[in-house]
Amino acid sequence: MANLDHDIEFDDSSGRITFDFRGFLFKILHNWILIAVSIAIGLGVAYYINVRKQNIYRLNALVSVETEQNPFFTANTSISFNWGGVSGKIGKVMTTLATRSHNELVIDSLEFYTEYLKQGKYHLIDIYKASPFEVEIDKNEYQLLGAPLELKHLSDTQFKIIYDFEDRQSVTAQRYADRSTTNVSVTPGLFEGTFNYGAPVELPFFSGVVKKRNGRNPDTENQYFIYFLNFDALVSRFQNSVNVSFFKGSSTVLSLSQSGNNKAKVVDYLNTTAEILRETELRTKNLYATNTIKFIDSTLGNVNDKLQDVNKEMDDFRSSNKVFNVSDDISATSEQLKIYENERQVERTKINYLNSLEKYLQNKNDYTNIAAPTSVGIQESGLLNSIGKLTTLAIQRENQAQTAREGSILLRRLDAQIDSEKNVAFELINAARRGVNLQLGSLNTSIAKLESELKTLPKEQQEFLKIQRKLDISQEAYNIYQAKKSEAEIVKAANVSDIVMIDPAKDINNGPIGPKKSLNYMMGLVVGGIIPVLIIFLLFILDRNIHTSEDVERLSKLPVIGLVGKYEYKNNLVAFEKPKSAVAESFRAIRSSLQFIYKNQKDSDGSKTLMFTSSISGEGKTFCSINTATVYALSGKKTVLVGLDLRKPKIFDDFEVKNDKGAVNYLINDSDLDGITHQTHIPNLDIILSGPIPPNPSELLMSERMHTLIADLKSKYDMIVLDTPPLGLVTDALELSQFADATIYMVRLNYTKKGMLSMVNAKHKKGELKNVNLLLNFYRHKKGAGYGYGYGYGYGYGYGAYGDSYLENDKTGFVKRIKSFFKRK
């Protein structure tokens, strides 16, 4: 059997693949009701979304990230705190906004885990600050999660809490102080409790105080609820809710935007997130300054103790020795020596700081308490930047460690950055120490030279000058550290955050950004229209049946000899018993067309043979052969109808003749022609039945007796009509085609497969079938060109009786049932 084609055909003449757009268009037009219903459903879904989905609003806030907001950080300030410049701050701010620790602070500050809801038409509405109730929960007690507790106003002083626990004996609750969750026991069924406004409520699933907001009484027409959310899940939801971008190309101004259903909630979240960001940044800056002040205080204590010791030493010396007057040269030398020793003391302090810093970095894990290197006069920018970055990373890790587990990817990443920065700091410490040691070496040489000049003085004078220098150096060091402490305290007091809110979020009656109602309706219209069209398209290209005469013309170049319409009748003798019917007229038209075919043949006179065949069973081959033979007989032609379908004979049913003897008996030489011929009640029409079913039908039809039978019939009849087996199932018809002057190939619309015409085309092209004409059976003209119509016929469904005989049953599958649904009217 030939391959079955679809509505996408290969055009042999052009070599191109073509598609039946006209047929597809008519298929769509025929199913316009289905498309209209689908569009209506799509619009209904869009309406459902639009009326039930809450409005979505987007609000914005602007924050500025400045390079430095401290007027004391100038070139004249000896103590400074370098944080890496504005670009580093921008990146830090953008990262911080997405961190869990930052969003936890915001959520906890606003207590967004407590929602105030009102029953709307389709769903619960978040009314936030518009709620007539205000709840102060006890964060040390457990609160019911994920269940709306109804608050019902009773009087000026009382309200009721209502919730149906159904058959549950325990519910999940969370304690917001430490964010732990647990299961608390409850009594199954409906809970109703009456409480006083402003009085503590202590229940297993709720603990807190309910107040009337602004002292107003809630209306009794609405239902109000409080709803507690899981803190961690809520933070995850908000963690990436703020969109951060640069404002109009500015490198220092950030635009913060957030979307939500409640504008007041969005306003509060944006403004609070900016405020917490500002406070966190300022606290970080102040922490660095505070550590520096602590370091100066500890150093200042040691300097003060040393100063007191030197003063006592000077007092003791004066009490036991007279006061010496030294020459101006000696005084100048002593003064210069004091300057050098003072400078040496500063360098030694640097060495001590660098050694302590190195030891601290080697032995400690907390790097948030490092004093500024500028507190001892170290001004190397590389070391300042490195210590600043190290402190910042340590603060970030400390914040993240509150929520992240040890060993998490985030903490491991921060630890790697800290280790990397420590290695840089060690290199910079060694470089700074080498520089300080060089300076110390130079100062020690100068001091030794001056001390050698003073050795010529008497011992008492040398001792006096030495104590005097120690006293002056201690006093000067004390004054310097006092000045540095005061300066650090001024810097800390003058510290302002480098993050400034320049345009807070505000509700200015912005319109909603969603849901996009017009877009939803458009999508409903498009999707509602596309889905049925797509289904029709798929069924159209999967449809293997021939539906119209246009399909036949597109699939085959063979001529169409006629059209036979559907006609419901009790038997196949329509042309005889209903001669005025349209079906009878169509067979007379076929008879006329055959006359032209026979006249064009060489032997136009004498007896003519007409063979009927088809692709498969159920295409009306027997029906058409009987009625064609009938119209020839009624026209005065002596006609015989020969049943050569030896496998599944059918003609005898309509003529009420027993099929006990027929062509098979003649072919096996068991009877002569007269013995198998039956006269019918139709004038001029005889019939020859097929007879008993033989075991070898093909061999009998190929025998010499078949030639003899045809020759005998031609000598006796004017018209011989052969009813043969289906060509698409067996080869018998090909064997009989040699006896036919003309062949009619049956095509039943909405039943015959398209691939069968390809088979007929191929056999005709090879010369296996000659003088072939197509007869369209069950044709029905209808407005709209009749594309895709389905009919109910009386000849069976699927392959019918012949399919049962020649092939296995082709069970009607799911796809075929769907296709049949779209074809039925």
C-alpha cells in the first residue's frame, strides 16, 4: 500500500512542497464557532485575572554616595580614615542592599512579619497602616504562622479573636526574638475568645496587645485579620526586591525602586532600607575612630606614667644638687639632642605599632578593633588603604555570621578576601618597618655625635641635661597624644554618613503598573484565537482523508467522470426504484460521459467492458457498479453485472439471489455460462455472482478460463460491468484491468485516503491501469466550498467488511476521534 500523504503535498512538476491554504482557510471558517468560543474563554480568563489580581505599584527613592562627608578630613588632619574611594563605596552599597543581614534589619525594624488584612471581594487585601487595629506582639512568645486570625470588633473596649483549627491538634508557630519555630498544641475546632483592647492576650498561638489605631472604632461591615509570616521566608522574598541602578548616568547617585501591592508599605521599606544603610555605614566609620581613640588612651596612660616618673627624677636631682647654668652652645646642643631623641621616640612608637599590628594580624581572628595607623604618625597610603579594607571586610563578615552558617559559600568567600588582604598588609608592614628602621639608624647616629660633645661637661651637668631632655620629651609626647585624642574625638563627633537620602520615596498617587489589563485582554484575544487555529492546523495537516473535489484535483491529474451524492435508501437499487432521484440522474450522467470515452477508442463498436474498483472497502464500488449497470440496462443495452470480488461477494443481497453458484464455478470448469447467469427483475440486466469463496482467487482470475468468460460475455452482451476487489488491498483488480475498456476508480469523500490517489497515479503512469477515470462518491455541495465536511454514511466506518477480510481491523484511535469531532456538524 502506498504511503499516506497529508495536506502538505509535493508538487512533481515544480519540485516544491505546497500547502493547501485555501482548504485550510475554509476549515477555519467552517469552525468559526469553535474559534469564537475559544476567544470568549480567553477574554473571560483575562477578565478573571484583571478583577481578581491586586494592583501593583512601583515607587522610587534616590540616595547619594559621597566620597567623604567629614569636613575635618583635610590635608591638615593628622588622623584620617581612608575607605577606598567612592567607587568602592558604590559597589559596597549595591552589595549590601542584596544581603540577607541588611534585609533582616529592615524587616525587623518595620515588623513586616505581621500583616493586617481585610476581606475583599475576591481575596484578602493587605491594608497595612490603614488597619483599624494595631498589634504589639510579644517577640519572646510564639505566634501562629500562615493562618489568618480574625479580629472582630465588639465594643469600645472589647474585641474577639476567631480561628477554626478544624481537626488539627498542633500548629506551627515562630518566636521572633530568636526566629525559632516549633509546633504548639491547640484545641481542635473553632476558637473564639473575647479580650480587652490594650490588655495583654496570652494564648498558645498568639501573645501580644491589640489596640485601636488612633483610637477609632473598626467598622463591623468588614472582616479584619492579622497574619504572621515566617521571618526567614519573608526576608528571602524581600532580599532581591529592591532594584538598584545609577540615576541618569550619575556615578554617585543611586535609584532604589520597589514594586508591591501596598504603596505605603513600599514607601516605608525604601525609606527604611536607605536609613539603615546610612546608619550602618556611619557605625562602621565610627567604629574605626573609636578603636583609634582607645589605642591613644592606652598609649597616653603609659606616656603619662613616664612623665610623672621623669618629673620625680628631676625633683630628686634638684633636691640633691645645685642648679647648673650652662652656656648657650651647650644649651643649643642639648636642645638639638632633645629634638633628635623626640624624633627617635616617634619612630620607636611606629616600630612598636607595626610589631603589635603584625602580631595582632597573626594571632587574632577579629579585625574590627584595629586602630588607625595615622594615630602614631604612619602616613603610607598603601598601608592605610589595606587596614581600612581589612576592617571593612571584618565588619561584613561579622554581620553575615549572624545569619549564615560557618562554612557557607558567603563566609568562605569573605575569609578568602580577608586572608588575601592580610598578606598584602604583612608586605606593607615590612616595607614600612624597613623605612622606619632606616630613619632610626640615622637618628641614632646624630644622637651619638651630639652626646659625644656633651661628654666634656662635668658629670652633674650631663645628668641634669639628660633628665631635662627626658622631661621635655615626655611632656611633648604627652601633649602630642592629647592633641591626637582630641582630634580623633572631633573627627568622630563630626562624622556623618557618606550615604545621604536626597529624594525619599513618597506616595504621590502614582497609577498602578500592573496588572496590565489591556495587555491581558489582548493576550486573551490572541491566545484564545491561536489555540483553536493551531489545533485546526494540526488536525488539518494530520488529516489523511479526501474531503472535496478540489482535493482530488490537487492530488491527481486523472479526469473526474462524475459525482454521486449521498442518498439514504433501503438497498442499492436506487437508479431502478427511484429513477427521478438526483442519484439516479448522476448515474445517467456517468453513462453519457462513458459514451465519449468509448467513442474515442479504436474499436468503438461492439460490446464494452467497464471495471469498477477502489482503494479499500466501503467506498461505494458495489453501489455504483449496480446502478451504472442498471442505467445501461434501462437505456436498452443488454447488460451483465459480473461480481468478481471472489473474497467478499455482496451483489446477491440486493437481488435476493443465493450465492451458491457463480464465476468461481465457471473458472474451475464446474459450470457453463448459462448455468451461472441470473436474470433480474430489471429489464435487460443479468447478473453473474462470484459464487463460493475459493482458496486461490488470484490464480483463478489469471487463468485462461477468465479470458474465455470475457469472450463469451462480449459475444452475448452489449455492456459488461465488472465489480472487482479493492485495488489498494489486493492485486486482483490489476489482473482484471486487461479486460476493461474503461476503469472507474471510486473515491469516497471524507473516507478515501489521500495516499491512495498517489498509488493510482503511479500505476496509471506505469501503464498498469488504462483509461482510468475517478468517480467521486458521497459528494455534497455546500456553501463555503464544502471543505472539511463530514457525513454519516451507510457503508460502514473505517475499512468496513473488506477490511475485516483482507486486513486487520484499523481501530479508531484518539486522534481519529478528535478529527471526527471537528468534521461532524
